[in-house]
Amino acid sequence: MQHPGTGDADFQHQSFLELRPIAVCLQILGVCVWLASLLFSHPYRHIDIDNVLMVCPIMLAGILLSWQANRYHALLLGMLLFLAGLSLGFRLNMLFITDPGPWAVSIAVCIILTMAPVFHSTHAFLLTSICIWGILLHGTLSDQHLWSQSSWVSLLVGVSMITGLMLNILFRRLRLHGYVLRRKLEILAFQDALTGIDNRRCLLEKLQAWYPLQQGYFMMVDIDDFKSINDDYGHEAGDQVLKEVAAQLNNHPGI
């Protein structure tokens, strides 16, 4: 069986079905964390209504699009929309903080590492990570204390990107491994392991599909002296005969 690549449409759809509920749950968690930070970042523990009105529609639209997505690209669009809103929301919260630089770096690292396994496409993850860093660090360019240690900031950015990339690749390979195993089990459920031709279960399903149409013919194949071949030359020779017969049948797809 040929292993499907990460670009295989069926594998991508299976990944989408697995990733969608996880992505939605992480997005809801992100909203809860953002709401808590919105309250704690204000000096008087008040909710900044302007921030809420600006950011909430973006994040809610992203969650709704992810929840109702019926294919991976729609889910990806919902995730991108949500992450843009979440990053913007945290960035606006930092307007009330006297020293926002360290928080911007910490929040960016948390978002990137948390969302890394949910991306099916590595390219989409890398581009999204760059955008998150850009949004959160945009307001810290005038922070001389932070950028006086620019080497440490660069190190954190690089380490978070590399670690997120490793997580993304690792989880995608795990999904691919599970997908390949399921495909193999599906094939074994409907094909004979020795010869590779359809087994009894597959035959019965095809007969049920053909019966209402009243079309087709039923043919039985008998192998002459097969028991003698098994007795005289052993089961390996008998298995080889079965494989040769199966190969001849496979050469005639209409049978």
C-alpha cells in the first residue's frame, strides 16, 4: 500500500475532521484567557468596552467559521481570523501596562506553541506565527529596555518558531501514521491478506448492491488438484498457486 503524502486529499480531510473540534476548543480557551487579561490589565479592573467591541466580533467570527467549516481551508480561514483577533486583543490590553514588552513576548510564545499542532500545513503555521509576532511586538518598538536585550528577544522568537515547527511536524506525522494504519485495516477488512483480492465480506456487499439491478453473473473458480499440491509440495506452494490465480483474476477487471 502506498503511503499518502500530506498533500493527499483524503488524508487532509481526515486531518480536518480530527482538528476541527480541537481548534474550536482552543479558540474558546483563548477567548476566556483574553477576557481574564482584559480585566487584570486595566488599572481599575474595568472592562475596556472599546477593546471588546473591536476584538470580540473578529474572534467570534473566527470561532463560528471554524465550527461550521466543512473542509480544511474553511477551518484554516477561521483559525487565522481568530488568531488575528486574539493577538490584536492582547496587544490592546497592553496599552494599560507600564512594561508591556516581556508580556508581549510571553503571550506570543504561548499562542504559537499552543496552536502549532492544530495546523495541517506547515507553511500556514509559519506565516501565522510571523503575523502573531508582528502584531504583538509592534507596540514595543519604543521600549528601549526590551530592545536593549534584542539578542534575547531574537533567541526567544527563534526558539519558539523552531519548537512550534517541530510540534507541527510531529503531530502531523502522528496523524499520518494513524491514517495509514486505518487505511490498512480498511483494506484488510475487505481484501484477502494473502492474495489481495476481495474477500467474502466484500463479495456479500457487492452482491447486495447488484441484486436490485438484476445485472451481472456469478462465476465460481475451481483449482484442479489443489489439495494434492498442498499435500505434495507444502502450504507455501499452495499459497503461490492461489496468488497466481488471483493475479490472473486481477488481470480481468470485469470479473
